[in-house]
Amino acid sequence: MPQEKFISYQTSTSAPTNWGVVAGDGIVSGSHLCGQKYDDLKSVIAADMLGVAARQAAARTPDLSLKDVIFLPPVPTPSHFFCAGLNYAAHARETGNAAPAAPRFFSRANSSLIGHNTPIIRPKVSTELDYEGELVLIIGKPGRHIKPKDALTHIAGYTCFMDGSLRDWQKHSITAGKNFHATGALGPWMVPATVLTDPTSLTLITRVNGVEVQRATTDLLIHTIPAILAYLSSITPLLPGDCIATGTPEGIGCRRDPPLWLKAGDDVEVEISQIGILANPVANET
């Protein structure tokens, strides 16, 4: 497991957001790093100070334990959160679609995102909450009209994503089905691109209650990460901290017989090699 892992967290629900570097079972607080100049991880990324923060953290003992914090999405407030659809051929086939000739994207609102260990909320208005495990890249260097050959130099790091989808609502609105409150989990941390240098060599596994329901390798993406960045940056400038989900593989719940819908009491895990395990319980909306 890589040793450089960056986290965003709170010490309580009323405490301010902080960031830090994971050190074993603890965290070196960002308030002791980089001259105390940066309040959040997005600012650290924008200033290209991840390497400095990692080196300084290696010389310190942890300030607090991972078990004592509330995990937040690594970048809690990205300017953009884009999600690729139908980007694995086997997933496209299971949904009855052809592989898309061009990347297909939708957006997620920050209010729909939660961190590691926080409950995914099944809303009152639907029982068709589905799981989708995905790899997410986080932009470091900003760019517009990025060339595919330069794309990886624009990435700050990678994390895991559980793209909870309300399939009945998605039938009439992708935006609605993908943006229910607290249905998208991101984390548990960001592994920097200087450590995870080959995003095509990763294995992605999704589990529901310990049972494997999805498995794929990231070399199977239809539209590669460089192609995705070139496409999106032709639409809008990509900014530090922007998050881009690269798509889910086959095995989604709505295509099983009978369908496998997430319900209160379930536990969902998304594990990606070289990153870690994103784990979330499921709870009903109250």
C-alpha cells in the first residue's frame, strides 16, 4: 500500500474541515504542514505542494487517530464532478447498449457526496438504490484543450467512488437519479499520481455485505483517462481539485435476476488496488 495518502476530515460534525497526510493508523494534520498556509486539500493541490506536505509529514508523528475522525471526500468541494457512463464494454452490453463512440458524461452535485464510513442514504421515494464502483481521478494542474499525451501530467491523484444510483428516477432523469442526497461515496483518501503512476494497471472490486459483485481492471476502459481529459477539457477548463469518475464495470444490481437493490443495514465496499477500500453502510432516510 502506498505510504503517501492525503485525507480530508473533521474531528466532529461541528468542527471545521481539515486535511492531512495518513501515517499508519494516524493523521499528520495539515495545520502543521506547508507553513500553515493551506486550509484545505484543494488549496494544497492548486499550489503543487503535495510533495512538500508528504516530506514534512514523514518527519512528524501523527496528531490524531484515523478512528477518531469523520472522513470527508478527499476534495469536499470540487468545482466540477464529472462521471463517465458506459465506459466498460461488458457494462454497456449488460445494459443493452453499444459501446459509446464518444465519452458520455453526467455531473454530480457536491451535496450528493459523502466520505468513507458515512452512511449512504436510501431515500424515502425509491427502493431502487443501486451500486457502482469506480476509479476517480483528481485534477492537479489546470488545463484547457489538454492533449492526450499530456493528460497524466494534469492529475494530482486517485481515489475510490461508489456511485449510488436511483434506477427508477434515472429512467426519466439521469441528473435526478445520480444526485440524491448522500448517495455518492468518495474516498477514503487520495493517493498521489507520483505514487500511483500507472492508472491502467489497477483492479477494481465492489462488494455488498462481503460478497463480490463487480470486478474489472482499469485497462478495460473504453475511453482512456487521457481521452477523457482531452474530451472534458475541450468543454471547460479543468481546475485543481476537479473529480472525474471513469465509469463502472459490469455486475450492477439492476441487471441481476432478481435485482440486487441496496437496503438499510447493507455494507458496500469499493476496493481499488494501490488505493485502498472505501466502505459505507446503508441507512434509510429519516
